[in-house]
Amino acid sequence: MRQLKLMATTLVLASLLSCGKKAGEQTRDSIIETKVEQLLSKMTLEEKIGQMNQISSSIKLEEMGPAIKRGEVGSILNEAEPQRINALQNIAVEESRLGIPLLIARDVIHGFKTIFPIPLGQGASFDPDVAYQGARVAAVEAASVGIRWTFAPMIDIARDPRWGRISEGCGEDSYLTSVMGAAMVRGFQGDSLHLASSIAACPKHFVGYGAVEGGRDYNSTYIPERLMRNVYLPPFKAAVEAGATTFMTSFNDNNGIPSSGNQLILKKILREEWGFKGFVVTDWGSAQEMITHGFAVNDKDAAEKAVNAGVDMEMVSHMFVEQLPQLVKEGAVSETTIDNAVRNILRVKFQLGLFENPYVDTTKPSVMYDEAHLLAAKRAAIESAILLKNKNNTLPLSNKIKTIAVVGPMADAPYEQLGTWVFDGEKSHTQTPLAALKKIAKERNMRVLYEPGLAYTRDKSTQQFRKVTNAAKRADAVIVFVGEESILSGEAHSLANLDLQGAQTALIEALKRTGKPLITVVMAGRPLTIEKEVNLSDAVLYSFHPGTMGGPALADLLTGVATPSGKTPITFPKMVGQIPMYYSHKNTGRPATRNETLLDQIPVAAGQTSLGCTSFYLDAGFDPLFPFGYGLSYTTFAYSNILLSATKLQKKDVLTVTFDLKNTGDYKGTEVAQLYIQDKVGSVTRPVKELKRFKRIHLLPGQTEKVTFELPISELAFCNIDMKEVVEAGQFGLWVATDSNSGKELSFEVVR
Ligand code: GLC
């Protein structure tokens, strides 16, 4: 019987969609609303609350079966086996009273089986299509086993690389993260959510988690509302505008309020201001953790605070299903609140087409590691790599080089190369730099001498160093692969020291002493404090854990088949003591002049204020090791004829910026041109620079392209002294440049 009903619905919806997408979508939406109301009207309170309960898949189906049958489970996470998923769905659809399908969820963060660069690496590509394709491939692979909801994209702005989860976002910048995060939402959700290869996105962690004090995970944050609106919220707003259908609350208490109990963000901002129609899920036990925070007395109090603040679904503590019936009976939680939460959940399940077809077709051939997926992952890894140094054009390896020494603990580390948050990607499919270089070496008649030197990145033993330096002495060039094992970044993996672990630096020093051209490749989950290693190396390529195809990507870059184009999505500090350090900082009343007297230049018994009073460090100056937006190429680019369409504009105008970009070198290459502005004077102090546009431009040697940026003046709006989102008249600076620290300043004025 149920199947017939389902068939009928499918025919109706399918025919509607045939009459043009827009009309079909609107009609579909109204049909879904009707179906939601019809179903809601049949549900008991317990069944409604059951939809608000997400459980984690346990090993035994029989443990989960009875609760699903009773209608007490709305969603299951961490189940990725298609037969088990179908069996769980079958219980829900065929054995529960109303047959409401389950929503199967998984952390598919940067790939399901085919692993893409970690999101911080994708951020370095400054290419939204890389983000889109990575999410699209992840969705196709995950959906093929029955997963229809991912807890991604993670779009927390983070400016503290001590925080291990900086690996999961797209870096420090609000605009870059907004563009990349929106592309990921579109990639996960596809052209329409009801398509079998679409999965619901879940922008997280809402909000401010990346600002944990001290970079220590789960720590408190203090982000005043104005800063929240100007820096941390925009990526989430962009995700809503991209159609995100679920949101996840964050662990942190911001200004004393845990996000899972924060009405301001969950109701006022997310629902009333942004019109979000999806549903909100907590993070793992984060509603119950409000007790540990000292924000709730017990489960009952925590459940009441969470659901009344705007949480719709609770992850794994079972608190909702245990506490809400009594809270409703006591009137502490209204049934209207429950109904609204369940509407939001059912709406997404209808949008996903789960009522029409809750099962995954296990007869279809596997799509895992499909050639097209691997190619997309390789492209992403190529575009994500950042050339930080290239003295005397050490790279790309010249054809004269006949023997290379490939060394270091990350040269052939198939598991570590995948990076954090990889549950389903298999290291057996990883193509490492060693394997890829051996393959290219055969084609180029080049010899590869391989000596790891260290067993893993934390290895402190120097016992193998002699073998390494002997190999290096027999080579024409040395490529050392260092960095972080994947477990050293990600959740709950904060570091107080960002130097290379173990004896990696000593290994680089030993290699330097051989006098051979030394190329250092870093694979890590965050920026590391590698000033010493950069100074010792002739060339440095930085690759935030590049994923399954990292090896072929890096081999192509090292041998010149491809040219590096990545840019730093996060500032690289010289030392941890400089953190937090980011380009979009305020000017302060005493900005650094960069002519300050530093530690070793201070005269003995210097007078108290003789050094000048500006904002810098005696032992580190002011500048980072590498600024935001920085990255070299094998070629060079020249910016010229930068022209503004006007120098006086009104708030309704669009500023058009044109410039010529020329490839002035000998290699084909791609430049990420960046446009920054500065609001010189505001009703509150404004950042010295803000990224407002970027574009990847590919040029052959000698080629020039006229490039245009369109910037609506309305995009200069910010949350001002009155907490209003406005564009304030006044003078603005503008830069079109290769990174946040370069370029000539132009000016324009916004007039009333
Ligand atoms: C974790 C993470 C969150 C993840 C969730 C489910 O603790 O904070 O990002 O999606 O639990 O695994």
C-alpha cells in the first residue's frame, strides 16, 4: 500500500517538475508544505519528538531497530554500509506507524572515498569551482551508499593556527570563506536536493567556534555582536543564500552563551533576519554539554533551553526524546515549538525525496574513485599547492637533473597525506609523491633515490640520517617531504608549538649541509612556523594535506608539468607568539612603522621610551612569515593600467575596476588577482584591508589580459556603531594586487 502511495506522489511531483524548473520548484515547495502539514497532523507528540532525535549507528542493528520502529529516531549518523542503511530504512518505512524515512548523515568533509585536499587547502586554491567539484564528487560517492546528509561545509573563520580545526575551514578571511563555502553547499546539494546524488549540506559550526581562546579546542569565545556580524556570520549568511538546508550549532560558549542555547543566533539572526527554512542540529552532545558549561542544571533544563532557543534536532545524547514529553506536558516547551522543529525536519526529508524513495540502489556499479573523481581531486591538489620560495628558479626540476633524492617522513605516507576528518577514504588508493615521482622519473629517464630518514613526522631518531645524506650526495637535487601526520590537526588537536615535529628540522639541516639544491615540500593541516626551514631551503612548496591524488599533483608541480598557483588562505606567523595574526586587522592608534628597533639592535641600557612606541614585537617585529593571499609561480606577473570607473560613487552604484595583467616570465601560469578595499574612517574603526574580489587568470608567457572586477558599493556595508548594516560615506582605499601585502593604493569616495 505504502509503495502505491509513494508511486502516486512521485508521478505528481515528476510531472510538475517537467513544467520548467522555477515553476516546478515553487509548486514542488508548496506541495511539500502541504505534505508536511498532512503528516504532522497525524503524528503523536512522541513521534514528533522522535524526529528530533539523532542517534549514532551502533554495531548491532537489533539495538537500533526497536527505537526506530517506535518512531523515536529521526536520523542516524556514522552508518555508511548500504545494506545496513537499507535495513534501517526498511524498519522505519515499513515497521513504524507512519513510515517516516530516516535521514542518514556522515561527516563527508573533503571527500567520501576520493579524498580532496582538506578545506584549508581548497581555500588556498581561491577557486570556487574546486570547492564545488570536491563537494559534488563527495556527494555522488556518499549518496551512492545511502548517505543523504553531510556535516559540511565547515566555515568557521579562524585566525589561530594553534587550533587544530583550522584545517577544516577555508582560512582567515570572511569573503574567501563565503565564496568557497557557498560553492561547497551548491556542490553537496546539486541542482536539486531531490536528485539521488544530492545530499543536504550543513554549514557549521554556528557560530564563532574558530575564535576559541588560545586556539584551544572547545574553549570559550568572546566575540561581540558587531564583530560577529562583520567577520564570523557572513560565510553562514552566504551559505543560507546558497540554499543550505541544515545548520549545526557549535560547542563554544560565546560571551557566556553556548551556541546550542543561543536565541540571538538561532532565532533572531538565522530565522528572522536570514529567513532560513531548514533545520538546526546540535553538535555531538553540545546541547547536553550546556550542563558542563554551567549554563543548564540538568538534562531537562538543557533540553528546554536548546529547543526554546531554536534547536530542531539533538545529536546523540537522547536528551530530547527523554525530556521533551514532560517539558511539553508542563508547558515549559510549547507543542508549537515542537511542531515547528518537526516541520523543518520533515521539509528537508521531503525535499530530499526520501518519502518517494528511501532506499539506495545497491545494484548500481560503484562510483568510488571514478577516473573523473580522481582527476578532479588531482586538479584540486595542484591548485591548492602554494609556492612559498623558489630561489634561483630551483623549481621546476630542470631536465638536466638525472638523479633526485626523495626523502622525509611524508614522501610515502598514504594515510597521513589524506589529512583530518577522513572516515571512508582508503589509504590503499592514495597516490604518494614517491610513487608519482618514480612514475615521472621513468618517463624522464631520471633516477629516484628514496630514504625516508624518519619513520613518521614525530620521529626523533636521527639514526637513518647518514643513509639520507649519502643518498643526497649522490643526487643532483633533494626533495624532502615533511609536515604533520594527519592526526596532528583536526578536532581536539590544538598545538601550543607550531614548529616541525620530531627531528624533521634536523633532517633539513643535515640535507642543507650536503650542499645540494634542497626543495622542501610541507604537507600539514595548518600553517607551521617554518622560517628556519624556509631559510635553509632553496624552494618551498606548501600543500595542506592534499588527499588521494596529492602525489601526482605534487610531482606535476615539481617537474613543471603544472605551475603552482595557490595563495595562502591564512597568515603564516613567524612564531606562535605573534598569534593571532591576520591581514584584516585594525590600524590601532600606533601602527607599526616596520622601522622599529628589534631585540638585537637595542643598545644596552637604552632609555625607557627610546625605541618608539608602536604596535610590534621586539623579538618578531610586526610582519608575518607569509601574509594572506601570498603565493609564487614559476612565472612572474605584472599589473598595470589599474583604472576605476569613477572616484566618487553613490551607495547604489557599482564600481568597475579594470587592469591589465601580463605574464612577464617564461612559464604558463595562473595568477590569483585580489582586490582589497579599506574604509578609511567609520563610525567604528575598520580593518586596514578587506578582500572583496579575487579571480584566477591563466596566461601564457608574454600574454596580457584585461581583467575586470565589478564591485557594488552596497558590498561595502558593515555593522556600524548603531548595529545597522550600512555603507557609510567617506574615503576608501583600493588595491588590486598579488597578495594582501602588495600593490599600489588607489582612492575613491562614497558620497551621500
Ligand atoms: C564532532 C564535530 C562535528 C561533527 C560531529 C559529528 O564532534 O564537532 O564537526 O560533524 O561531531 O561527527
